[in-house]
Amino acid sequence: MIGLRRFTVLAAAVLMVCGTGAYAQQAKPLGAKAQELPEYLKGAGIVERLNQPLPLDAAFVDDAGRQVTLGTYFHQRPIALALVYFKCKMMCPQVMHGLAVGLKDTGLTAGKEFDVVIASIDPTDTPEDAAAAKKTFLSQMGQPGAGDSVHFLTGQAASIAALSGATGFNYVPVPGPDGKMDQFAHSSVVMFATPEGKMSQYLAGIDYSGRDVRLALVDASHMKIATAKDLFLMYCCNYQPSSGTYTVAVLRLLGLSGMVTLAGIGLGFYFLKRSKSLPGTPV
């Protein structure tokens, strides 16, 4: 089911400028009206486009300087996806660090159970910028040998626009300390896509728990990498689009507890009745 749910990200997920200047915007409460934002920020934010196909034919350049298309990375594994820019000195490194740590804490292996694609929204970023950011990311993820499954991309404006439009990741250029329009205001969020290249999940903020990242990857993989524990967690947790996190489904837990209790009582009566029917059992 295609979902178009605009959410306002809170705390670390607020609209922020990823530059060296102090351009962080204050968080808005859920349901805040667009006119409460500064005029130049009205074009920034996230619109969830669940099940939206990604532009797999969009052209990019990878961190080794090779010409590629986005579809190069979509095969049999789910994709952890982020849009940032590599010259950013404030928010984007935190988003990438949060994703790297979240992936590390999943216990999953890049190239075996998932791949990573991180694309720049800045057409002036270079493959050298991408390579430097990738090196840091791999170190933080704790899988330094996973370079063939972690891809940092740069591209021209048309390809960037196609990807940001398909993901609902909106951003606007803003002036830096020197007055040049070379920084960007956008939301801090990581996304997940299915192996065939459709949007599956969004997690907001700059810290992403290993549980949430794992569940998002399991969901994006159509349960192909799910364990019994994952299936149990998927049943006991609900994804909340407004916060971009998984929360405990209390009613489901209560229902499950009730079923276990009833099963226990039933077994107790069965063994009690059985023991009374055995020869020599005192009555």
C-alpha cells in the first residue's frame, strides 16, 4: 500500500542545515502548520513514499570514480539508504554515524543480508569526497572489509532530483556564513528499500537503534532474512510514522500473554485430570 504521510521530525530529526554555521532550526510539534516555518524552509521536509519505485536508471558516480546507475545496487538484498552531502560539517556526519552504528548493532553482515547506498544531494561533491566519507563510515560500522557492499555516490542535479523526488526527501539551499548558497536545509532521516527498488521504511533522527534498523531491513527484505526472534519482534512492535521508530504494541503483548495464560491453565487441568485417572492415584 502506497503511503503518503508527511511527518515533522522531532529533536534530532528537525530541519537542520548541515554546515559549519549555527543554522539549526527549532523543532516543531507534530501537526505544526507550514506557515510557522521560515519562508525558505517551506520546501524542506519528508513525505513518506512507501512502495514508490526508485529511479534505477538514474546516473551517478561511485566513490571510485566509476559511472554507475542506481539500479546497479538493487539485486537480492534490501538497501539501507541515506541522502546527505559530503561537505557537510554538522548534521550529515551525525546521520551517517547513526546509521553505521545502527547497522553494526543489527548483527547482520553487509553484502550478505543488506547493502548500503548513500548519495549526495550536492552536485559539487566529488568522488574523492565520497571516498573519504565512506572510509569513515566503514570504520564506524565495524565492517572495514564491506566496501564492495557500501556505496557512496555523487551525481548531477537531474539524477539527484529524481532520487530525492522518489524518496520524498526534500531540501533547500541556504546561505552559509560567507553568504554563499552552498549549504542545505533538510530532515535527518535514513530510509530502506526493497531488493527490487521500492521504498519500504523511514527512520527519523540521528540515532537509530539496532532493533529498529534490523526490523526495517527485515521488513524491506520481505522477511527473507527474518529469524524467529525477528518475527516475534515484528508482531510485538508497531512502526510509528509520526516518530519514525518502532514502539511496543501493548495490546498485542496483552493478547499474547492472555493466550499463554489460558494455554497454561488448560494444560494444568489436563495433567490434573490425567493424574486422577491413573491407577493407584489417591483421591
